[in-house]
Amino acid sequence: MNPLEIGAYTCTSAAGIGLAAMKRSIAARESGLRPNDLAVCGLDTWIGRVDGIEKVEIPANASHLLSRNNQLAWLGLQQDGMLDSIERLKRTVSVERIGVIMGTSTSSIGRTEEAFANLLDDEQMAPEFRQPHVHTLHSPGIFVAAVTGLAGPSMTISTACSSSAKVFASASRWIGQGLVDAVLVGGVDSLCLSTLYGFNSLELISANPCRPFDRRRDGINVGEACGYCIVARRGTLPDARMLLLGYGESSDAHHMAHPHPDGLGALLAIDRALERAQLSASDIDYVNLHGTATPANDSIENRVLARRFDSRTKASSTKGWTGHTLGAAGILESIVTLEAMRTGDMPGTLNLEEPDPDAEFPIEQANLAMDIRHAITNSFGFGGNNATLVLGRSRG
Amino acid sequence: MPRSCLGDRVDSLDLAGVGIWSERFASWDQFSAIVRGESVDMTSQPQAKLIPPRDRRRASMFVRMAIEVMDHACRMGRVDPSSVATVFGSSLGDVEITDYMCSALAREPLSMSPTRFHNSVHNACSGYWSIATGAHWPANAVSAYDHSPAVALLEGAVLAIEERIPVLVAFQEARATHTFESIFPARNPLSIAMLLMQTSVCERPLGTLTLALEHDSKSKGLPVTPRLPEFAGTFTASMLDMLIAAAEGSDYSERFPISHSSTLAAQFSPSHLVCSRHRELPT
């Protein structure tokens, strides 16, 4: 494929609001996870919560879109000069030629939960909750288009935990087909009862800080995050230093909630991404893993690594800092990877203390200083929905 | 110069197959009969026989609606269902499951059903589809509120052209539950699948679909069909006039709003080799 330029990007998670705070947490090996302190949820687990979301005031032109998810989306959009970068982009590309593609697993369902907790006597929603543009999967796309003024096609992708990795694939196709010249891609998912109690019902949440690839790993910590990235046709962004070189999407065709035991879909996603990037596995210096800390995901993903890569390729999961941010994980971990490539500071795997003796591929525990020319990032979701991205640096 | 296939109308796709289900018509044949002014006996629920029985029991009505029309579209297009990529689009998704989950969370959160939880993902239909058919191709699930059908069609067309594979686009809305009635106008569920293929691959397509993205600051409402007024309020119904044209074998063009200043111009030209009303689903 024709590589896409990656311009400005930013992310916000429990590991930090904005890039600088996240990089400090990673360097200091300080997790953003905390014991569950949500007043409305009594589950014994740890969560990746972003402080202060409740106090975020969303812009007046989007006040009808109030939800925790859109508050987080707005908080994240104000970091790292992202809004200025969008304004600069508008000076070179007309707003109709800039698309918006957001990824989310649960959109603003936290607001729907609130509406149901406050129903009127006739079981209708109370007037303040009658927000048609909030109780839809497209809520993040509507919100981001409204507050940025971007006027090209806008879409929200919701394929569980691969959602905001797939935003890059769709953006690449839109640009490849000439629908638009640039796309603001993003992802946002916020803490809500649906995912906490849902993953609890599947016995997938941990009562401890999550320990990806550790022998004692026992489940995920649900986290919240958002991230954004400007991607564009080559030659559009004069300062772009990073590239999207490839993407691969696949379906496991196995089970709604369990990954394929041989990692068939994961391997297909990786192979398709490498093929599109015209690279081989030996060209990949770093893999940011899905690495959720469930027993099944990590052992299968480890076997997948062993089948494709040799130990010159380094691999780690960063969920020990952020928790599993579900539909936002794809973009959050893409940005973690882009920053590692830009700075040469590769994050290790926080909370991995006793490597799984059954692991066939070594997972990096410590942070490393290394030159990363090419990297991939994996995102796998319920429904057996997989996406892998190949990232690179631009010359000059 | 940027390539601008859709913008320049260079690329057309064949509409190789269609599936449609509502509480008034269970198949393309029944839909075509209603378009001709005939009456049909229709009481059945979507069978979704493609899903193995064990999984079918776990699948929600929303999933079964989608699988039913996706299966019909593949059979009409005579393609192996494991050979297609999928794009699914809906505004609110499985509103019954959302209603169940939010009610359970408000009353007794620990009672949450794990099956209903994993069925609540927006990509549940594409997940069940891939499991039932063994398809390992890309599967997308998107939403664009009232623009969901047109945006899913655009996304599917772009996928078919870029990746050179058949793409099954499915879009549907369920009936709003009581609590959602005040904000969500759908009173009649409607599910549609359209199988898009590169031209001259399918032997007997229904016709050719040409799509172009246009920039237009004039805001325009969704097209509504006066011939099936009971679907007003169901966003999926914005595609009904195109399907009526396909059933009648007539030309059709429409401009679907997809954002504040973009419209998807869609043009359908029927194949004249075969009259669509005589097409039968192979069994």
C-alpha cells in the first residue's frame, strides 16, 4: 500500500493526561492502575481511571452531547496542541476533505446506564437524558466532528477491542480511494458498569493489578483512554515523521468470547499487515502486544509470536500501566509505539515479574533503549475480530 | 495527482445479491411481490439456519435478522459465504440487549448474563457470521447514526474496490424498546444485506451500483419511501427505494447525506439480461 503520513497525535489514559505525563509514568515504571474506587461499582478489582473526567466542561456547541465518554474525548483532544494541529491542517486541506473516524467499544453507554437508573414512573427516560446523539454507537464521531468542525465523512467503528486499530485501516482506504486527503482518527472508551460487570460475568477481571504474561496472571483491569492521530496522503503534512506502512484485519471464525486456540486470526492479521507493508517478520524491531493478562490471550499471543518472530524482535504489553482500555486500546497502543519509535525508549511489561514457564517467546520485562525502525501493534476483540498495524519512520 | 475513483465515478460495483427481512416480508421474493402490489403471508421469525443450532440458541433476534439477510444475499449472488468480507452498520445496534443490560445494571448488576454481554458488542452479527461460515476475512462494524446505511454502503464499496474481494454490507435497526421510544423513532425493524462484487465477476448481478462522494453544504434529509410508509423512522428504510428499483428492474439515483457537507450519490442501473422478479434463491 501507499504509506500514510502520521502527523500530530496525543493520548490520555490512567498512565497520564497527554504524552509527557504518559512518558514520565513509563520511564518511572509507575502504573496508573488503582483499586476500584468508583462509587457506583462494588467489584473487587483494579481499574485504569483518568482523574477529573467528571469535571470536564464540554464546549457549548456540543452541550447536548454530554456523557462521560464525550468528556473524556474532549479532555484528550485538548492535550499536546492537538486542536492547534487540526486548525493548521484545515489551512492546507479543506474541511470537506478531512474525515473523522472514531473507534469505541461502548460509546456513551455510561450515560444510558445513568438514564436507566433514573427512569420516570412510566419507565421512559427523564428529559435530561433524552439525547438521541448520545445513546448511539456514533456518539464519539458526532462529538469529535462537532467540536473540531471537520466536515468530511464521519464514522464510528465498533468492533470491541480492535475498534481503534481498525480506524487506521478504514482511513487508509478512504484516502486510497480519494474520498478525503486526511483523516482525524481516534478512539475513546470510558469506565462504565456494562464492561466492569460484563467482564466480571465472564470471570475475566482481576482482583489484582493486571500482570500481562506473568505466570500468576488472572485477568484484566478495565481502563479508560482516548487518543487521536492525524493521518494523511503522502506530501500533505510537512512535519510528519512517522508512517502507517500497513494494516491487517481478520476474523477468527471461532468463538464470540474466546480467541482461536492456535491464534489463527492473529497470525492472519499479522501476515496481512506485513504483506501490505512489504516487510518480513525479521524487519520488525518491536511488537506492542495486545497482552491483556487473561490466561488465554497471553498464552495464545505468545505462541503466535514464536511462530513468526525470532528473539531479535522485542515484544511487550503496556497494559500494566493503563489497564485494558478496550475500544481505545488500538489507538492508545499505536501512540505508545509511535513515541517509542520517535524517542528510542521502548516500554517493557510492567507487573511482569515471574515469566510464564510455558512461554515460547521472551517478553521484555524492563524498559529498553533501542532504535526501532519498524514496529507492529496488535489488537484483538470479541467476535474474533483482529487488527494489526505496521508503523515506520519517514526519511528526511 | 490523487487517485479519486469514487469521486470520478471510475469504479462501479455489481450488486450481486440482496437479502431483506422485516415483519412484513421474509425474503426478496416476498418483498418483490409486495412491490408488485401482491399480498404475502408472512408471520415467520428469521430462521438464520446458517448458524449451527447450538450457537443459534445463544444468538439474539438482532443477530438472527442479520444472518438471515446476509445468507439470502450470498445465495442470490451464488457466492460461498466464507469468501466474503463484511461491513455491518446500525445506529443503535442491538437495542434489546442494551435495554436488558442497562436494566440489569440498575437493579441487580451481578445478575448480568455473560452470553448477553458478549452478544452486546456491535460486531456480534459479523462475529456470528464468521463463526457460522468460517470466513476469516476482515469484518467491520460501523455506526453513523441516521447515516449508518449510506456510510456502511460507502465503507463496503471502498473495501471491495481496495481489497478486490466481495463485500457483504448489512444494515439494520431493531424496534425501539419502550424506554428508547422517546429518542429513537424505529417502530418496525428492518434488515437489509447487499452483496457488492467487482464488475464482471458475478454472472447474473441485479445491476450495477455507481457511487460518488460529493461535497454539498445544503443539508438534506434522509430519503423516505412513500410506498412503505410504516418504515418511516427506521433509518435502514432510506435504502428501500433503491431496492424497489432493483426489484422492478428500473434505474434509480439518490443522494444520501453522510455528514454536514458530504453526500453519497448512488446510481443503480439494472441488468437487462435477466428480470429480477424471476430470480430464485438456489436451495
